[in-house]
Amino acid sequence: MGSADRDGFLARQPSAVDSAFAVLEAVAAHGPGVTTRELVDALPMSRATVYRILKHLVAQEYLVRTPDLRGFALGARVAALARAAAGPEPSELSEQLAQSEPGRAEASLT
Amino acid sequence: MAHSLAVLTPSLSALGTGMVLPTMVGPGFWVSTLLGFGLAFVLALVFDEFASRFNAPGSLYTYAAKGLGATVALVVGVSLVLGYAVLAGFGLSGAARRTQAAWTAAGGGPPPALVGWALVLGLALVCGWLIHRGISRSSRAVLVIEALSLALLALIGAVWLARYGLPRLEVLSLTGADPGRILAGAALIATLTVAFESCATLGLETGRPLRTVPAAMRTSLLICGGAFLAANLLGTVHSGRESVSHWRWFNIDAPVSRPDAAVLVVLALSMVALALSASTALSRLLFSFAREGIIWPALGRTNAHGVPVAATWCALALSLTGPLLASVTAHSVALVPGQLLPATTVIMCVSYGCVAAALVPFLRSLDELRPRSAVLAATALAGVGAVTWHRITGPESGVSHVALALLGSVVVLGLAWRLTLARRAPRRSRRLGAHQEALAGDVAPTAYDGGGDGLR
């Protein structure tokens, strides 16, 4: 279990959250346009589970369908999460800190 | 969800058919309600399979196009135009009728016939003005009206229970139940739920439409079904026939009753909400046709607030054809011709059957067909087939003749439209059933594709 976990999500845990992450990772790895069949073949989940998760992620706009409706791509909400996780630029950070606690902002930059 | 609920007119259905159903069907009336709303819920699950995969203001027309192609789609499109227009007209004339009845119930004399026309035209203008203000304002108005109507239903329920006592458990017994009457009751209820899918036409104006549109359909059916069942039980503590026929719920034998006048005003507002929602759905359908280039392009233009103004006024004009026909045939604009509405609901059921039949080929084309979806489609098809058969071959032969005539007209018009498009715009006719595609801004760039051009 230890070495497999270090390699990333394999969705061997039963939780739906891990399964959803596994689907997102698989779509990212295959690139835009990956089909349902390719995802079912790539993931250690039942077809019904993959369908259910894809439907949910598309409804929540974490995934989008290609114009022909057959393929999937990561949605803009995933990019928004990535931007939020990366945090603000250093100049933006100092500005935010300066607005909240001026003295502490100067100390943090030294 | 407000629009979907408004089209179902829960309080109106409950205070009308809901209360008299126990008398009409006899033992097992609640089975009719469960079967009728159950069929509508199965249809909602079928539409969910489309609505959760793409967003299209054409709703059932687009769903039929995706699965069965342009010809069936255009027939479904014509039936939707007819269905929504007749429903909107029914809402306008029903609101006028109930407003006049409220006046009489409050002690006023019988109003002249011209008042009916003034009310219908005035209410049509109000609907047009509200739709013009934008979807958020019209949705808010509809939500307030439906909340008021459900509160009214609860109040009437409380008064009846206090006056006549609680329903007995024996009313749920199936002893002496007639399966034929139960199924006839279910067929009637199924036709009361037509146009619940009209909220799908608002997908372009809704946040997270792939989630909210399917949820709105299911939730509105659950609310309406619950209200209807509650009204069934109320109809067992005291016969609802007199209430429904005299439009009196508080003072049943009184010719003048101010509380019942207030009830009628609320029901009139509920009918206005129905007209507003059906007109909105029709305008979006016409907008969708225009954007695909299959009707006049002017109907596909929007104003600064994103409202398709020309399509809206065209929809309202179409909705006035029902009351106009009534004033010619029945000499009263406040009465929709008796057989037109039931016949139109039959046409809508046929459309539902077409969409249910479209589900399997659509999912197969995406390689996403599962046994559950096939079972859903088959169940829905069998259900609407049974309802349509019953309405056409049932005891009301007048309705069946009008329904068959309308169905024939819809098919002929749809085929003629298809032939015209194939001759004049063959490339356009091959691409019917457009849906909203993901824009570049909706797609996340990924490191996996070397810079993330993706769908751009």
C-alpha cells in the first residue's frame, strides 16, 4: 500500500472523494478529448462508478465535454483551484500584508 | 425551479382535480397519484440523461435531434410550440376567469364579456413586461406567486382538517379498487404534469445548468406530487366536488364569500405564473430555432439584458390564439375551447415518447449506454404510450377526435418544415439540434498537452 500511494491516486480506497480525484487525474493525464471508454479502461473502477463521477464533475464544471459530447477536458474551476493553491505573487502578498498589518508586513520582508 | 413549478400549477391542480380524485377513482385513488407522478418522474430521469450532458434552450427539440435526427426533432418542435402556446393561453384565460369569479365572490355583479378580453390582453402585457425585465425578475415574481399559492393550499388544508377532522386510515385501503379507474386516474394526472420540462429552455440563463436543470425538474414534481397527494386526502374528509364546481373552499354554499374571493385571486395569480412560464419557454424555443437559422433571424436577437425581445412578443401573440379561438367558438375569451387543452396534452405526451425513444441511440453514439438508461427509456415509452392510448381511445371521444386531428397537423407541419429546409438550406438542416458548447474560457490549460491549447 505504501509504495502505490507514493505514486499517486490509484482509487483503491472506497471513498467517493478519492475516486473523483482519480478521474480528474486520469483526464489530466490523457489530455483533452479523453473518452468515457478510455477512462473506464484506465481506472480500477466499475463502469457505473466512472459514469457517475464523470456526470457529477461535469455538472459541477470541474470537467467540460468536448463539442461532440464524446470527450472530456478539465474545466476552468480546476484552474481556479490551482491559482488559489499557488497563492498571490510576492508583490501582491506584501500589499495584502501591508493593508492588514503594516508593521508586520515590513518585518516579514526583511 | 420556480418556472417548472409554475407550469405544474400545484395549488390549482391540488384544489381542483386533487380534491375530486377520491370521488372519481374510488378506492386506490392514491395509487393513481403515485402512478401519474411516478411516470412524470421517470420522464424527468430520461430528460436528465440529456440535460446533464449538454445545455440547450431548445430542450426536447434538441434532445430529439440528438437521438433521432432532424425530421423527428422538427415534429417535436412544432408540438412544443403548440403545447406551450396553448398552455400560456390557458393560463391567461384561466387567470381572467378566476379574476372575474373573485369579483363575483366578493359581492360584485357578473362582469360584461368585454372585461374578459381586457383582462386577457392586460395580463398578456404584464407577462411581456415581466419577461422583458429579465429572467431573474420574472423568476422572482413566479417564485413569490408559487410560494403564496402553496401557503394558501396549506391554509385551506388546515381549515378543512379543523372543520371536518383528519382523514381515516381506511381511505388508503385497496378493497373494492377498480384497476381500470385507477389507471384512468393515473393517465389524467400524467397529462396534468405536461410541460414540467420547460425549465430546460432556461439553461443558458442559469448557473451550473447541467446540475440545476435536472434538479429543478425533479424537485418541482416532488413538490407538486406532495401537494396533490395532500389534496387527495383532504378530498376524503369532505367531498371536494362542490368546492371544485362552485369555486368555494371556505364557505362552500355561500354565493358571496370574501375569503374564497381571496383564494380565487391567488389562483388567478398562479395562472398568470403559468402563462408567464409557458411564454418564457416558448420564447426561448423560438430563439433556439432562429439561432439555428430555421426561422426568421430576428427572433434570435437579444437586447442588452440578454432577453430575446422579438421571440418574447411572438410567443405572447401565439399564446393569444387560444383565447381568440374561444371567443369565436364559445363566445367567451375566458374559456379555452374545452377539448383543446386535453388534446394538446396528448400531443405533448407523444413528444415525450419521441424523446424517450431518442435516449438509447443518443447514449449509444456517445458510447455511454448503460442497462439502467435503456430500462428508463423503455419504461417511459411504455408509460406515455399507455397514457396517449387511453386519452385517444377513452370515453371522451370529442377529445380523441381533436387530439388525432392536432397530432396529424403537427406531423404534417413538421414534415413540411423538414422538406422546406432540405430544399432551401440543406447544410443547415443537417446540423439541427445545436447545444451550448464549452468556450475556451471554460477549459483549464494543462501541462500535459505542452502548453494547454486544448479546445482553443
